[in-house]
Amino acid sequence: MLRERELSTIRPIESQSSGFQALDVFMMRTPVLPLRVFEELQSDDPTAQLAVYAQDPMIREAIAVASTSLLESLPQMDLSAPPRKREQAAKGLMRYLIRMSTRSTPFGLFSGVTHGHFADVSDLQVSELPKHRKRSRPDMNWLLKILERLESDPAVIRQLHVSTNPMAYRHGSRWKLPYVTRYGQRGNGNDIVSIRNSPVVEFGLQNRPGPVPFESLILDIIEAFPGATDEMVRTFLLQLFEQEFLVSNLRPPTTTTDPYAYVLHELSKLQGVDELYASLQSIHDRMIAYDALPIGEGEQQYLELVAEMKAMAEVTTALQVDLALHSERVHLPESVRADVEGAAEVMWRMSARYKGLPHIAKYHEDFVEKYGYHREVSLLELLDEDIGMGAPSGYQHPASRRQLGQGHLNLQNQREQLVAEWFAETLQKGLPELELTAEHIQLLQGTDSLQLHEAPPSMELYFQVLADSPEDLDQGKYELFIGGNYGSAMAYKTFGRFVDMMEDGFAGPLQEAARREEAIEPEAIWAEVSYLPNMGRATNVVLTRHARSYEIPMGTNASTDPEHTIAFHDLVVGATDKYLYLKSRSLNREVIPTACHMLNHKNTPNVYRFLRDIGLARYAQWAPFQWGQLDAASYLPRVRHGRVVLQSAQWKMRKRDAWYEDSMSDDAFFQAVQAWRDDWKAPKFVYLALFDNRMLLDLTKPHHVEEIRKELKQTGKVTLVETGQLETRSIVRGSGGVYASEFVFSLIRREPEGKAPTGSKRLAKRTGYEGPRIYLPGSEWMYMKLYGIESRQEEFMATKLIELLSAVSQQGLVDKAYFMRYADPDMHIRLRLHGQPDVLSSRVMPLVHQWSTELLQDGMLSKLVLDAYEPEVERYGGPELMKLVEQVFHADSMVVANWVKANRFGGLQLPFDLVGVLSVLDYLEQFGYSFSEQVELMDQAFGSKEHLDLFRTYRKTILDIANPQDEWAGLRAHPDGALLHGMLKFRAPIVKRYAQEVRAADERGELFGPYRDLVFSVIHLHMNRLYGIDLAQERKTMILTRHALNAMKHFRRDEL
């Protein structure tokens, strides 16, 4: 038996306050035939029963929609047909009938969808097959071929309105498009196209307020370029149109459930297409007529309609048909809602230690390294390897060259070690399942303290609800088995392509879910991406009707008005300390891209995948229980938490298994499977599973076992999954009997009443900087990377670095020179010199050559690399302030080099920790913070009790020397005072001047970034020079500074 203990002994999910609320409306999916059909096919020879089903009009129509080739083979079921053909037809029909009676995933007329509500008492009823409602629409592969035909006709093009593709951008002498649709025919060209820029191209692609008539654009160009002829311009624009730099009004938004009606409407405005329009309108009318026919009466009409469509465009599938189930009542008890909410909490907490997406986390780290926290980069330029960083690791269209870091693997290894221990313990005890307790979940979560605002705003979970009877269901004697498809990352995503098939009352719940999500991040814009895939049939999945106010069109048009349409050229990417964000420049608001459909975005073009990933990576995502590397084991036990089965038991078969031989007869294979079943204690009924595709099999029936052999021959392995005794425990009833079912639950993150959101904040307005970004060798900046110094950095800084900086400064060869420590990953010193380009090349370079040669001979240098310098303009306030802060860096470099020299050669008595504390206090003074402001600033930034014991050992010394009053009188009285105070005094004027200019820019509204951030950026770089790449030392210094300020409150209370 599958259930080794009575349901009454299984507790509800452990009581804890879930951070998620299951919404009242859920989806129910069921196959159209009752389970008794599957039972009827279990006889040793079901041929006679199959022949009866082959004549059933309802089944024939469903098969016509699924496979015309199988429909055409059904006459072979006749006893007069050749045995081999009769057997092939019988096998095909049996597979489809099993699917029609056991698999809930929507597919043609095999299974359908409806929605239900939670109630006090369950009531789950579906009507008979003829009462269900069909919804047909052209397959998008077919419709895109019609569009290609129209947009290839010059007579049609001249009547269209066109707009510049919002994904087009200029790079140097070329215009680029990072994505083209090619009418859904991916593989017929590169992922990226480009054209050479020219004045005419520039004029043709300039941004216009909206679509313009094609002919008007021709006249505009002729007027702007008097030498151009109509033929020349027309040919030129047709090339732009063909390469998709121009997009026409014929392209339907994918944020509509009826793109065919959209195309017909636009086509009705054109001249000279009457015959084509009439044919397309005829198809539209015939679709409506077909949908109106009860299932079982439409076979011939369907075949004729498809034949007419294929005569217009040659495709494999011309028509998509979906099914809305007719049901009087669909109610589940409130206890199921509570279990779903608990399951959501468990799955989030046991997976959220991976916070975000590993490849995006690494990309965020690299982004901050390259651009910092204060620069926002054009989305299109960022993903272009020739300009920006390229796409994150793992992206394939085009393929990324980036590598994923190792950090996430450490967490994964820790988790897999835990799971392996529990797996071994379960087997050792002979238990059929691993029952997760609160302790297990805490161990999977790790030591991180997760906050609810880190959880995803919403999600979906798929479950089978199984019970022996409706009464047991209402009494809590049921189980929830997670589906083959576990769920999704947003509420009501699964409803996406079916939303128009739901009753009118569903619009309200969809809007309410969207509003509740948006209330979690109220300062952000939630925008649906209207994405036209370059794989035509994938477009069938993305068609949806959403509840967002904004759209981002990609490869097609938006359904929103221009004020609520966000173009790609308006999107920039920035970074907080926790995540990357997307922002609209024009609206100055964060944008969270959404997709109310179930298309898997991992194999989509890089630009689209990044949009989806950046929205998901803001949160600690949920995931199902995962076995990790143990997933390859021959057997895995069930995983349970309360009444919820988080992973079903499963078994693996492989061609390499000792019992398997390719040469086995059918009977020998069947007997071998029976012996295997006894050895592994596998149940009679199992699913043959391939990802989320599941076929119910009876392992005691030869014709079912034959399906396993077929899969083994094709793929070399088979996964069998327990059913939860679906065959006897299904809870959906109808006049035809009992039906298999699956439920899709949507959940929203709970927000405490009256508590302000803790996530997104309104972003600071940032002025875009369009000036020089890169200074190449030979310019006014000479930028060197010196490698091989790692173990002798202090010696180098105390001797050779001071030697070079003094020489070039005293001779007037440079006006600014500074250094920093770095790793890429090799440790090195970065040295930058500023001066006149001819002086740097003619006089400084020979001096550097001689100097570096001596370093090489002394073993202090392995190589020197000249590189391009890219100032962090946004990080330090703006272009003019950048020039000033470079003077601060120059002074600070001299200060640090002299302090390091004194410390290395015994010239300092103070612990070097305290040198950093004094320096930070002086920076705060020069930046104009009062004593009370300093205390508040450091308390907010470093409100920690760390290092208190160390501070106590320094306390007396700090109180003696760390008070800046009276020109640092205490410090000047110290034996180290002359050097330390002298250097602070040397640096102070330029820091104070920079601070004054920063405050003035802030008052004028011209400052790039908050004042506080600039202060900490300057101090951070000072810590880097003083202590190296040691974030722990930097944090210790800052916390000691905070303790010092608090310790001085008693002596400076008049300043508070």
C-alpha cells in the first residue's frame, strides 16, 4: 500500500504563521474522460474496447485536434486491417485515451480548465464532455507566416504606419538590434543584427512621438536630403523594415488573447487586400462556428477549417484549441487553503538561503565592481559585450562568456550533505518517507535570519488533492501531492493563456492580485513585457491579458497608450547593495518586469531573459524540495511535511541496469519488470514521468509495461513516480464517474497592517552623464597595474611608490597621482598619473620604464599593464566633482604612503588600528559634520557592539588623542603627533574644498547621488589604501570610530 499509515495519524502542516495568503480563486484542471476509461483499458486485450472508442464522435474530434495522423489511422482498428497496422493504431489510441482519462495538464480537447473557490464544505463537480466550451484561435506560427506575407508586399507596406524599433541603439559607427523576431523562425540568422550609420540612417531611426505613415517617412527623408530620389529612399527604408529596425502597426501585441482580431482590424484599413481579407475573415467566422458546436459534432468542420488555413500558409499546426470545463460548483475546504499556505512558507524557508539567482548575484557583484552603486547603465549597452558587461553566466542567445562564481556551490554542498544524511537515515530505518520537521527546515534554511520583505511578492503552487471520499476531504483526511510542474513565481501566471476562457467574474480577482502585489513595492512600476518570441509556436504560450498599467514591447507593439508604454532605450540598470534594479529614465522610477504566462524564459533571447531575471532576483525565491545529486539514485523516498507531500517517491530504470538486455523478448522484459517491482517494492500503478509530462501505467499489464521499454530504448533511462493512489482517491465527481484532477493555487505575500513597505524606495534622480567615459593610454591619464607586489605591498608603498610620486610631482610632470590596491583576482597596485599627454608620453613614460625595470630586477614586480581609465563619475558626485576628488585621492595617497613608511620602519608608536580611526574622524570633520551629526551618522551605519573588548583596551589612548578640538591638541602632544597631525593638515584643505563643492552641487540639485554615500565612498578608498583589500579590517576601523565618538559624548556633551 502507498499509505503505510492511516490518514488520521497524519497531522496538518505544523502550525506556524505563514507569510503567504492563498487567494480565494484557484484553477482546477481535469482530463475530459473519467478514470473508469483507464480501468477499462487494463484488460489483457483491450483491442475490442479500443475499437469502440475509435468510433466515439467526441473522442474522434479530440484526436483530430491532437493528431490528424492518428485520426487517419483509426480505420486500421478494423479486424480486416493488417495486424501490424491494427496494432500500431491500437497502441497510439491507447496512449491518447490514457492521457484523456488521467492527465490534467491542458492539451487540446483532452483536458481543460476552470476555476473554483474555497468554502466551508467541498463540492467538486464537472459536467459531461459535450457541455464543455471550446476556444480556438490560429496557431501563432501560422499567423506570423500571414504577417510575413503581408509585410513582404510593397503595396501593403506603403500603407502601413511604422515606428523605430525601441530596441535599436547606436554604437560607434553602427546601429544595432539585439533581438529580431524573424516571424518566429529562429535559426535563420544571427541573434544580433547591425547596420552602418549614416546621416540618412540617423534621420530614419530618430525617435518620433509615435508611428508615422511609411509614405510620409519617405517624403520627410527626401525633403531633408535633396539629392535623394523616391526609389533610393524607398529601397533604403524597405531594408530597414526587413531587418526589423522599423516595426509596423500590423504586429499584434502579445498582451491580448485575440491577436487574430487585432490583425483583421488593422488589415481592414488597407486597400488592395480584399481577397486576402475575405479569406481571413472567413476563417475567423468558421472558427466561431466551430467553437459553438458541442464536442463530438465538430470533427469534419475542424478538418475543413485546418485544410483551408494550411492552404494559405504551410505549417504543421494551424489551429490552437483549448477547453473551458463546464462545472456547476468547484469548492475546496478552508483546511486545504491553510495547508497550501503552510507549504508555501516551508518551501520558501528551506530554499531561500540561496537568496536571489546565483548567476544574477554574480552579475550584481561584477556590476558593482565595474560601475559602482551610483552609475546607471543603459540596459541595451550593458548586455552588449562590445560596450558593457555582456549577458550573465549561462545565457545562450547569444552565448555569454561569463563564468558563474563558486559562492553558491558552498551553500549547495552544505544542503546536499544534510539531505544525504536524512536519505541514509530513512533507508536505514526502512521508512517509506522522509518526514520534514521544523528542525529539518531550520537546518535547510541555515543561520540567516530571513525577513518577510525578502520573500517573493506572490507565487503559484500545483497540487493533487487526494482523499478516499468527499467526506474524508471535509474532515481533514486528505493529502496534497505536489505536481510534476511545481508552480510558478507569480500569482495567476498559469491562468495567462486561459484568462479569456474564464467567466467574466475572474477579471476582479486578477486585478485584485495585481494591486496587492504592486502595494508591496508601491514606488515601483510593474510592467508586463509584450514579447513576440522568435519561435513561432512559443507565442501561443505568451498570449495573455494582464492587469498592469504599463507595458514594455519587445519585437512587437504594446496594447497600452504611449504614456504607459516603456521603451527599451528608456531603461537603465543600477545597483543597490543588495540587488540590481531596472529603471525608467523618463519616469525616474524602478521598473519590475512581469510576465502573466508560463513560457520558460531560460531559453529565450538574452534581453528578455534578463528582464525576467532581474525582477525575480530582487527576492529570495522559493523552490521545491530537491534531492540534488541524489536525484540520480535508483530509489528516492517520499518527502512529507504534515499533510503535504513535497516530493513523491520515485524509481529509476536504466539500460545499464543488470536486469536489462536489449535482446530481451517482450515477455522476458515484462517478467523482468515484475521481478524489479518485487525487489524495489514499487506499487502497481505509477506515472511514467518526463519532467512534468506524466503517463499513468499499470505495471501488471504487458501493454503498459511496453511503454517503459519504448522509453528505455529511446532515452536510456526511465523515471517512475508514485501516484498517491490517484486511481482510487480522486475527489472530482461527474455524471461520467470520478475524474483525475490537479489544482493551481495562487498566493500573495502577507504585509503587516499599518506597516510601511520595506522593499523598494523611490530612486534618487540621477543626471545622465554623457561626457568622456574612457581615457585610453596616450591621453591625459596614464593608468598602470603593477603585479607581483602582493607580499611586499607595504615595502613598495614605503619606498618605491613614494620615490615615484615625489619625483613626478616635484618635477611638475603630473598634477595628480594616486594609487589603490586591487585584485582581479591577482593582487596588484593600480597607479594613475594625470598630466599633459605629450609630457606623459615623452617624459613620464621613460621615467616609469626605468623605475619599473628596477622593480622587476628587485623581484618586486612580475609585470606592468597599461590600461584604460574609466572614472567613476556618478560615485563621486559628477564630472566636475570627479576632477576634484582625484585631487583628494592624490593627497590621500601621499598621506597613506608616509604613514605606511613610518609604521614599517618603526616611526609610529600607536597601534595602526588607531591611525585609521583618527583618519576617519578627520574626514568626518573636513566633510563638515558636526559632532552630533558624526555620532548619528556612525550609529546609523555601524550600530554594532562588535569589537567592544578591543575598544576598551584602546579607550584611554583614544580619549587622549581623538578629539579634534583645539587643532587636535591631544594628538599633537603625542609622540606620533607631528607625523600624524602633519599629514592630516596636509590633506585637510582639498577634502574641505571637495566637501564644499559637493554641498553646493547638492543645493543646486546637480549632485549625482546622496551626500552621505559620497563621504563613505571616499573613506572606503582611504581604507583600501591604508589596510588593503580587507573588508573585515575596514569594518573594524569604522566600528572603533563609532565607539570612539560615543565614548567622547561625555567630554563633548555641549556639542550634542
